[in-house]
Amino acid sequence: MSRDLLQTAALNLKKAVPLMLKHQIPTTPINYALWYTYVGEQNLALNAQLDTVIAHYNTCPPVSSELLYRQYVADPVELNVRDMRLNLEAMATELSQSIKDTSLDTTEFQTCINSNFSKLNGIEEGALSVEQVLDLVRNLVKESDNIRSSTEFLTTQLQKAQTEIDALKQKLEKTEKDVLYDALTGCLNRRAFDADIAGMIAQAPEGTCLILVDIDHFKAFNDNYGHQLGDQVLKAVAKRLQEACRDGSKLYRFGGEEFAIIVPKSQLRITRQLAEAMRRGLEKLCLKDRRKDQLVDNITASFGVAQWQERQSVVQLIEKTDKLLYEAKRLGRNRVMPINN
């Protein structure tokens, strides 16, 4: 590396570290790379997106960092290796067993060959009849077939492994996305939620609010109309909730028919108003059941809303919000709790 490049790298690092400390960014390799690129102004699109995230959260939540790193910084080869590692480990275990089996078969074949050739020496001594010699030859042919089958199986396994590796490379981008996103609704998943809420509470908790949403009587949709329509309800609800998110609010599929929204830098009163707007929006949803040729327009949801309090843990925040959600259900569903604040 040239002297100029070293000086530039040192300068960027001196800029990046104070910014990371200011915004309480964990000192991970991904975050170092992301903020090094940011201060170097190497990608204006990255800088614009990161500035927006910081404006919303006063920090950069773990999932946002991961997604920005993948999109703007990571080498595709690095992502390829990370995704393929576990798949290759499983594949290597299978191949290892095949090789062991083939090696064992080869050893047994070698033992058989040595034994049969020792017996064939009896021809010169006249100790073997023609029929006995033919039996030895038949045995050799049989063992040869066995070892050929064993090696052919290993070759097949190797070819299968190569095919799987090629498929892994083609599916890499989709697989990387699936790690953080729910396949059915397209919104961020529970793994992403756990990372973000923990990061927010650890780094910039002030004003962090949480909304938990549970679709009312969701089991009835599956029972009365079938799981296909149930899936349509989930997707429609997720889309409507996503459309209502603003100012850095992020939607996650929390599990089953339940969703979560993290709202940064807010107040309970304002977040409750957002939840109420979401509730009214869901009331207007209307889907068509093609099997029965009828409209389904009785989609509602119950909401629990809470704001992080000083010295409150992530678990306590979720538990408080969850209690409010179930209080909304107990009082008749299709409502936001608390009623006022």
C-alpha cells in the first residue's frame, strides 16, 4: 500500500471512530467497514441512507447496519462464503461418509484380491481343480463389481455436491435476504426484530416506543375460508401496516398473526395516535374469497402500545406492550390500549 493510501486510511479511521462513539455504534467489523466507507464519502447513496437512519434513530440499528453493509460495502464473494458455509459443512459430512465407505470397500477388496491370488498359486502345485479355479475367478469378478458400484456411488455423490454448490451460488442473494425477512409477508422477521429492539434499547433508547398488533379472530379465517385466504389476510394486513409506517418506524412479523412496530424518537401519545390510524386502516380492508365468491370485510386487529422507561429491559418493554395488547382483546378487540395517556 502506498504512503498516500495509508495516510487516507488513517484519516478515515480517525473520522469514523468518533462518529461511531457519538451514535453508540457497536465496534464490530461490519460497522467499522460501513462507517469507514461513510466518512470516506465513497458512495453518496450509502451516505444519504445512513444519514436518514441516524436522523430517525440517533443511531444505526443492527439490522439497518447489516442491510446497508450488504448493499453498499460487502464483497459478493464474502457474502457467498458466509451463506455457503453451513450448507457445505453438511455436504462435506455426507461426502466424508461416502469416502469412508468407499475406502472400507477398497480395503476389503484388496484383502480379497490378496487371498484369491494366494490361492491361485496352488495351480502350479496342481492342488486346485478346474472348478475351484473357476470359483476363484467368479469371486474376483463379483468383488470387482462391488468395488465398481462403490466407486460409482462416490462419483455420483461428488457430482451431486457440485450441482448443489452451483445451486447455492445462484440462490445466494435470495437466501441472504430471507435471513432477515419473512417469506410470506415480505416484512422484517422476528430475528430482525430481536436484533433491532436490543440494539435500540442498548444504544439510543430515549423515546423508543413499541406497538404490538394481533389480528382478531384469525383462526376463524383459516377455519371458514381456508389457509390460502388466511395467508392473503396476513399479507394484506402487513401491507396496510407498512404503508402507515413513517419517520423511521419499522414493521416486523412478530410471529403467527402478530406484528410489531418499533417507533423511534417518539412519545406514547403520538405512537398511540399512529396505532389508532393503523387500526382504522385495517377496518377498511376488503378481500375476496374466490372459492365462495364472497367478500371478506371483517378484518380487524387489537393493539398494545408502550414506551420504554428508564432502566427498563427489552423483555420488560415487550411484556408491558403484550399485556396491553391482551387487555385490548379482553375488552372486546379492535381497539388500542392504553385508552388514553
